[in-house]
Amino acid sequence: MKIVQVWPELEPGEVGKVALEFIQELARQGVKPVVISTGGALVNRLELHDIQHIQLSLNKKPFLSVAFARRLRNVLQSLNADVIHVHGRLTAQLVWRAWRGMDVGARPSLITHVDQYFSPGRRDAGLISGQSVIASSTGIANHLQQHFGEKLADPAHVVHWGINSREFDRSKPVSSQWHLRFLNSYPQLEGKNWWLYSGSLSEKGELRTFLQALAQAKESRDDLLGLVVGVPQGGDLRYVRKLEQLAEELGLEGCVLFLGERKDLRELYASSQLAFCLSDSGEPNGKNAMQALAMGCAVVAYKDTCAGEVLAHCFAQGVVERGSPQALCDVGLTLMVQRDKAELHGFFHEDIVKKTVNIYRNLSATS
């Protein structure tokens, strides 16, 4: 099976990392992927794995792209693929314009991928006009059904983004050197239990609620400390200062550490008693919850988020309703006592690619 993967670009960052790992896993599972993108620093990584890349300027505006659509159509026809799988709103618009001009009896199947919420607009035709749509969460699938249900060929398939099983492998122990360095940097953590907040440091996030829950929990457990990982959007440190002031007002002075951006999340998850993934309801992927569960860390997440969807499959006892510090406190204390086994299943790249390949095959068989 030959699959054309179309991505806006392949630059370092969260989206580029997801793209690279997804495409490499496709190749590992015997699918022959060809990648079309605007290019980027990660293209060399694809070519090292003998994956063909075609560079086209996919950042053109749709209303200026009549000639480009013709060129893109010629490229797609020359590849003689079974399926075109396109990511990105503008990219989908470009590919759809090229695809609909191809011979109906000979053109490949078209799948579009939606991994974020968006307000309906005139440039959505590409995203919703494919023969099949994949949504990265149930929330996004419901959003598409609500706004575009009459235009979708079928209800969207839900395939969450996964994580790298080799990067988050709980069978590989955390090194003693890491523990030593970390405790030397933060000696107040010695002999304590850590609640780790990992997620958005923005006004939309729920860090304020987490701090309130931690303050309530410390009335019962004086061995608790809170760790906060992340940086404020736009690098605005004034918001962090507001949160530090709130922690002092809640009696948490010296009990909450703001660690900033970290590259050792694997070790932090493996060493924490609980991870709180309390994003807003528009959060698109739930990867923090996946990473924590993969490392054996119990997770608390809101029901109306993608992290909540992940927990519903893997660790339902950590799901709570939004907005109540007392509910977070109660669930957190209960999980610390019960010490329920936390693990991730069905959300690694291997699992995600298998689900996606099944969609490819089913669509090709019916087209």
C-alpha cells in the first residue's frame, strides 16, 4: 500500500516531532509512505530512513493557488498512490482543490486529519470534503459533527495522537545520577511526595485550581509538595509571579516549586506520585497524560479534555469533573492511598498507526 502523507512543514517542534515519528512508524509497519511538505530541518531525518520527500510550497493562499493546484495534481497523479492523508487546514484546502480535478475512477482515496478546534469558515471545505476524516479526539469529532455533520461523508474516525514507546519506556529505570542531581538542586524534595502539574501556564489553564487543591490536601498530608512544569505563553513571567503570590496566600510558601520548561519529563513522571493534567477543554492531544501513564504515574484529568478521554480507557479512577478544588483534592488523596497501578495501553505510535492503516485499507476497499 502506497500512502502520500501531506504535512504543512517538517520543522523541529511538537508538530514536527509527531509527524516524523508517525511517518517512520508507517514505514516500520510495511506501508510505503511518500511525504509532501513545504520542507524543514526534519526532512533529512526522513531521507535517512529512505522515505521519499517532495518539497512543495504548501503555504500558498488558496485563492492564489489555481496554477499551484494544477502542479500539485500532476505530482499526486504521478505518484500513483492508494491514499492521500493530509494534515492541516490550509494544506487540506490546497490538496482538495488538486484532488477533485483528478479522474474520479483513478484518483487515490482522500483522508483529512483534524487535530484542533476551529471556528467554521469559508476555507474549511478541504478539511470536511475528504472521503474520510480522522479526528484526534472524541471532542474534536463531536465538534465536526455539530458544525459540519451534513457535509461529512461519514462521522469522523477518532484516532488519538500517540507517544513514542521507546522514549517513554517504564522498563528502563531512572538513573540514580538523575535522582542525585535533582535532589541536590531541590533538597526540600527529600523524603516528600510530589504532585506534578504539567500543562498550560495560562489564564485558561487550571493551575490556580491545582494550587487550591494542594493547599487543601496538605491539611491531611504534610509530606506533600507541588511541582509545576511549563512556561507561560509568550514568556510572560508576570503570570508566574501572580501564581507564586497565590501560593503564598494559600499557605504554600516553600511547598510549590516552579521548574519552568524541562527536558526530563520522563524522569519526573516516573518519580512523582501523581500527575495533574488540567488543561482547558480545547486541549488537542492529551500527550502529557499518556506520557505519565506510560511511566507508571497515576494521573488526574478533567473529563471534558483529551487527557480525560485517555484516562477513560486506561485509568478511569483519575477522571474528575472540571473546576472543583475539593474534587481534585479528594481524588488525589484517594489515589495516593490506593496506589492503583497506572499504565498506558492503546496510545503508543504502534497502536495509532495500526488503527490508521486499517482506515486506509477499509477506505481503499470501498472506493
